[in-house]
Amino acid sequence: FPVTIGDIELAIRSAPSPNLTVLNHIIWKYNFGVYTQKKFVTSHYHILRCGIGKYTPHFYSRAFYNETDKTESGHNAQYTDMEDVWYIKKEFAQGETKNVNKLPDELVRKMIFYSSKPGDTVADFFLGNFTTAYVARKSGRKFIGFELN
């Protein structure tokens, strides 16, 4: 049977200490232009932010905004940006071969900025398109990664 994100999160949450701890379950909602008549359109991606044992990774709440910054509509920009549903457009380049697994630079940047500061080392254990390496280096972070292919 197929494994779902619910299965993975439940396995993490029910494992005995000092294993992984789910700190956040983030949903990336993106644009998806497929029309369907027999089911709802899947246009989201799950991101689990975890800690190991008693270790809670750093979280930089002022990565993009301060408490006094406002959105165009007058809402608190910091609070809005830190909500756990992220609306970020997929990247499309006309005429280029598409890799369906490539994450947008903006999405990866948001994860990196909220979890590290310049000079920190960012790790990606499934390099794929090297997006994490590219964004990390571009934003002054060190980088280590692995890719089977």
C-alpha cells in the first residue's frame, strides 16, 4: 500500500525518544493548472520541520520581517509570513526541460532563512536539482549534500 505523509508523521510522533520530533507540518500550496472532474486537484506539498531528541533547531523569526512590518492590506507581515501554509508559485521556464521535483528557489530560501544565518552550514541529503546548494551558497551559507544519481 502507498505510504502517505500522515503515515510518516504518525511514525515520527509515536516513536520512542530520542528520535525525531515533529515541530511543524508546513503545507506549500502552489499553482497547478490541471482540470479534473473525478477528484480534487492536488496542488500542495508537505514539509516536516523536525528536531532530534531534546535538540530543537534554531528558528529565526525575524528572517524576513520585524514585529512592526505590515502587509499591503495592513496585517502583521511577520505573522502572515510565519503561517504554516505557504503560497509560493512554481517556477516555469518556457522552452526548458521541466523537472517535476524541482522546488522553487523562493520556497527553499524561506526554509533556509528561517532555520539558519549566514555562515551556518546547510545540509541536503537528496540534492536532486541542487536548488538547496544554490540558494544556500547565494545567501552566504556553507553547504554539504549528497545525491545518489
